[in-house]
Amino acid sequence: MNRSRVVGGRYLLLAELDRSGFGRSYKAEDRITGRQVAVIEIRLPAAPGDGDDPLRDRLLREVRAAGRIRHPGVVPVQDLVTDRLPDGSLREHLITELPDARALSAVVADGQMPPRRVASIGRDVLTALGAVHAGGIPHGGLNPDCVLVDGAGRAVVTDIGLARAVGGPAGATDAGGFLAPERRAGGPDTPAADLWALGAVLHHATGRRPPSNGPLAEAIAGLTAADPEQRLSPPEADALLERASRPVPAAGDLGRSRTLLLVVAGILLAAVVVMVVLALL
């Protein structure tokens, strides 16, 4: 990459990010504010002819809708600019805030994550999706590249609406397996389809080897039910994920059982002592 390239006369590209969603993504510097931002290069299909470009209009509508969402779990949209690439072609560029975080896809590539961490990420994403849905729109393309995880394990969601505007991640088929069954059959984007995608993302985060039982397994199975009417509701999913994310005491269940037995034994011993004393009086 030419490090001196400036997008839209304002955004100086610094380095390519480890994401492979809807096009190349870059860390960039906003030369007006001095802040670092993310620049996502979006490839739109060629317009059918001269005149209005319905694809860009649709992208603009989705970007505006995403830009109205204000929630700590959703990466804010800042700008959409058209700029010429070094080869002379024009390309759309979406500008967003740049969290100090990595794509979940890259985190998973480092190695399998503990179920507790997967469940915690799931709760963060579920909360963010709630804010997106409250704004009257679905995400429409949730996948591990759209979930960014910081060093503390907190997750945020990005790329709101891009799948609907662009048609899916660059080079992907069936969005990498993260589309709900009804979406694969040509159905519309819905909040229920986003919930299915969340279940698929959590399944992916476990290395596609989720626990065979327990709350995390229940959450993944419930979110990915084939029938949208049978899927977990957000409160039901959150309750399971909250249980799955709880820290396990160092001694585990055995330690808790021993503590309980000691307490009961102490009570019984005290009762016996009292009875003996009373009998001697």
C-alpha cells in the first residue's frame, strides 16, 4: 500500500487492518481532527448505465441509518466518501471510529477461547444488536469480522447494514455460513435472522466445538433453531449467556460441596453438644 495515499482529501491511510469483510480496511488518520479512524473500501457492482446509481443510493441510506445509532457497543459511523484508487477506478469508502480491538475472526485464529469468554462476547453482541434493532433496522450481515474484541475482552459491533447495501462480504459465498436459513432461502433481513447469526458466530468462536451441554450450548442451540419462531428471545439468550459467563470458583463444584458439608456438620455437632449438656444438667 502507498502510505501517502489520502482518501477524500482528508484520511491518510496508515496500515491495513486484519479484517476481510466488505473490502480492504485501513487504519487512517483524519488530517482535520488528528484522530485515527477506520477506512473500509467498499466495492459496489458497476452501475447499469449513466444517471443515478441505485446501489450507491442504497448504501447511503444504510450508512445514514447506521449513523443514527448511538450505543457504546456499536462502532459509530462518521463519513462516506467516493475516491479514486491508484488504478484510476472509483470506490466508496466508509469511515468509522477505530476501536483498539481486533476482529473476532483474528482472535479465533489465535486459538480456541474458553466458553466463559465466548459467552461474555455473546452478551456484548446481543446488547449491541438490541440497540441496532431498537433503531428500526437489522444488522443484516453479522459475522466474526463484524465483531471487534478489545484487550479486556469487551466486544463491539461494526458494519451495520453493509451486507444489505453491498450484498455480502467480498468474495464470500453464503456470508461464510453466517446467514440464517430463511435468509439463504431468499427471505428478508429481520432481528430473528440476526439472532441466528449471533448463534453461528458463537459456535465459530468455540472453534466449532461448543460444550456438549450447559448454558452456552443451550444458547447456541436456541439461537440457531431453524424456525425463527422457535429461537430464543434476547432476554432468554442473555440469561443463558450470563450463566455461561460466570467465573467458576477455584475449587469448583467439589469445593462448594465440601463447604456445605462442613457447615451442616458444624450445625449437627453444635446440636449434639447442646443435647449432651442438657442431659447432664
